[in-house]
Amino acid sequence: MSDDTSKRLAILETINRLNAKLRDIKTDQEAFTIIASELKNVTGADYAGIALVEKDDTRLRFVGSVGVPAGNTSIATIEMDASFRKRISEAKHSIAIRFNSQAELPGTVQAIAKVLETDHAILSSILLRGEFLGYLVIGKKEGSGSFGNESEDFLVAIAEDISMVVENVRSSLEVRTAKEETERILALAPVGIFTCDSKGIFTSVNRQMMNIFDLTSEADLIGTSVFELSVISKSGLDALIMSGMEGHEGEKADVHMVPRSDKAFYLHAKVTPIESASGDTQGVLFVAMDITSKVRLQNQLERSYEKLTQTYEELERVTRMKTQFIDVVSHELRTPLTVMRGYIDLVESEYSPKLESKFSSRLKIIKANTDKLYALVESMLDVSRLEKGALQIHLEPVRIDAILSEIVEGRMHDAEIKKQTLQLDIDGRLPLIMADRRRMKDVFSNLVDNALKYTQEGGRIQVSARDEGRMVHVWVKDNGVGIPLEALGKIFDRFHIVTSNDLSHQVDRLGLGLPIAKGIVEAHQGRIWVESQVGKGSVFHVDLPKEPSK
Ligand code: ADP
């Protein structure tokens, strides 16, 4: 074997040893210390170290060393002077610099000598595909002799190969850091994740997934079969995973998983096949999102909705019963009331002249009260007809101005008693409209009666009407007590009366007039609304189409 061959073999052995030793290292510092100590052993040096260029390319840092005076290397970053950097960057191969063979050392090398505290040292540059990575350094203590030429040759030769080792250390550390980072993220991810291989054997599982499985030791799970885990098969996820293993991507929402009797989850599960570079499915990535609180909320919402529907149906039933009750009572009352009115009329016409005046005035009171009762029964019947949609409307050509003037005239006496001004104000002649005459009288009588009722003595009531093209607009304005804002939307509901106004105790109130008026107006495809201010008065508006379509 030639000298060269045996040198080469020695170097290869060193490199092999290094590679083997570096396989399981955790940090780069550990790796570079191993390289330095191997270097020290094979060269018989007292010191050995490895200094690499920093990222910015202007400084060197000792990344690993052995035998170097304590504390010197940890602080050792060495500025590289420009001429030195130029020389290095132009070098095609590793070159050695022997300290004690040169009188004038470059500044950078002097600085390295200072770190080692010796002049008996050799540096060899480490180049990787022409790029300068740093230096290998070996040194001897003062007085323990100097290196021979063969040491310099060895250092240069090993520097050429060690660049690969440095590169390997760096990239394997980068990969490891990336892997650790990924594992850290997966562990913290707010979703459950596991992977299994092509046979369904767990290969990794994160903390959230362990929590969902209700298991504590990952080690117990890794290496076992996904299909042996009962929570997986019970929740029906085995089929999804199986199809993932056959290469199909799949999703399943609202999976119910019960790892323990007192612990249950709803999951949204997703399976993605993991493919090898050749396209074969080599495993499955399983991701599960915990949607328990969402599903619970949804269930709660559904229950509330059901309850609400029940309550609504109950309310409708009660309303129906109420309408039926009104209907029955009104019908039952109407017949005897009609009979009573007939008898009263008879008594009045037949016997009145012969009756003592005190009896005849009592008869008048009876008649007035019976009429009132009859009107009330009629109103109640109208309300129930409206609710059943059974209000009959007989359309005929009607002069609204004539109806309004008849009503105003008829109420003039009542207004005078209360010293109120009641005025009809119609601009020009109104056209004929198609409407139910009797019902129109009901609507406007009610509005005018209300205006008189809810206006103090001396107040002012004005009834106006105007032709507005397709519609006739009628409005009844008073300067009475007004209606509070919160009641404005309710006064058209049946039996709603406003109790807060000043006159509430003085008038008969039922809360039926406005709902009936609204029902009649709407049956004519018209519109009724109110504007009012407490203490200032109210304006009730009615829009009626001239020709309502039937
Ligand atoms: P009623 O007058 O028999 O109570 P309505 O249905 O005609 O029934 O009216 C409902 C309620 O609306 C009345 O009780 C009253 O509080 C209020 N209201 C109606 N018209 C007026 C008005 N012109 N001014 C003030 N309040 C009114």
C-alpha cells in the first residue's frame, strides 16, 4: 500500500467514525465538539477547534473546540480583514496556514492565535463547493514542539472532506428543528390529529386527539391498530379511515364519540390519504374538529324552537276559543235583545201616552240601555266576522262627502253640549267611490265619536276629505288628549284601550271601534293610520281606493 493510499484510508476512517458519532447528536455545538476532539486525537495536537463564518460573512466564530484555554472560545468571534477574505474567497482548495512558519501573520490569523494562546498552530480552510465555511484549527502548547509537514497535509486533506460533515450536521439539525417545530404545532393545534400507516397502525397522535380518545400515554397507542380502538369502530369512523387507506379523501360531520360514559364528543372528521412520491397511499392523515358546543347549541335551539311552536299553537287555540266564545255569546244575546227591543217599542207606542211621566222616563232609560247592549253585541259579532274573514261587503257607488256631512250633522248636538267646534272641511266636490255605504258610516262615525269622546270641553274637531287621484283621503283631526307613542301601534288591536289619558274615566270604552274600522277599511283595500301627540291631539287618516278590486 502506498503512503498516499494509507493516508487516504486514515482520513476515510476518521470521516466514517465522525459520521457514525454524529448520527444521534442533539445540538450543533455537541456535533462540532465531537469533530474537534476527533481532530485532536488523530493529529496528536493539544488543541483542536472548528471556527465557522457567521451569516454576514465578516466574522468567524468558534463553534466547537477541545483543549483550548477555558473561556477563550465561547467569546471568540473574530473579525476577518478584507484582504484575508479576498484570499479565502479566491482559493479553489483548502489551504493551510502554519503560524510558526511565517514571520508576518495576517490580522485574522493573529486573532485566532490569541484565542489558542499559542504560535504553534495550523489552520486549514473548509470549503464546500468553493464556498468558504470556516476553519479547522490544531495547535500545540508552547514548548511541546511543532507540527510536521504531514500534519499540515492531513489537516488540508481532512478539511476537504469535513465540509460534507459540517453540511450534514447543519442540514440534519435544520430538518430536526423543522420536525420539532411541526410536532410542537401539531401538539398545540386546536384539532385532534393522528396518522396511521397503510396497515392502519398509529404512527403519530397529538394531545387533542389523545384527549378525545380519553387516553394518556401516546406510547401505548403508537404501533397499535386504529381498528382495535373501540371508540373508532363504535363511532363508525373505521369506514372513513378504511376508504382513506384506499386513497379516497373523505369527511364526516357530527360524529358522536363516547370514550367514557360521562364524556362525549361531537366531531367533524376529515381523512386525507398520505401518498408516497410514487403515488401509492402509504397511510392516512386523520383530522377531527371538536364541534360539541356547536352541536349542543344547535340542539338547544331546536328544542327552544319546538317549545315556541307549541306555545304559539296553544296561543292560537286560545284565540280561536275566545273568538268562538264571543261568537256564541253574541248570537245568544242578540235574539233576546231583539225581542226586548220589540216589546219596548210596542209598550212605548201603545201605552206611553197613558203612562205616568216617571214610568215613561224609566222606559226611555231601559230603551237606551237595550240599544247600547244591542250595539255592543253587533260590534262583537263584527269583530268575530272580521276574524273569520266573513265580513260581507256590498259595493255600490257611494258619495263619501254625503256620508261625512250626515255624520257631522248628526253629532253637532253632542258637540254643542261639550262646547266643542265640529267642522266639515271638504275641498271641492268628491267623486263617487265604490264602497259599502253602511260600513263606511260605521268607520267614520267611530272616528268622529272618538274625536268627540277624547277631546276636552271647548276642543276642536275637524273632518276633511280630498280627492288624491286613485284614492280618496279622509282625515279626522282633534286637539284632544292624544295617544302615547307606545300605544299607537296597539289601538287597532281588539279590546285595546289607553288607560293613561285624562278622560279615560269619563267615557264608555270597549276597544272595538278601531279594530272594526281597520277591518272594514282593509276589506275595501284601503289603509287606516294615526298620528298623535299626547296633550296636543290626534289625526286619524283613511285612504280608500275609488274602485277596490273585489
Ligand atoms: P273605544 O273608544 O270604545 O275604547 P276604540 O277602538 O274606538 O275603542 O279606541 C281604542 C282606544 O284608542 C280608545 O280607548 C282610546 O284610548 C284611543 N283613542 C281612539 N281615538 C282617540 C282619539 N281621537 N284621541 C285619543 N285617543 C283615542
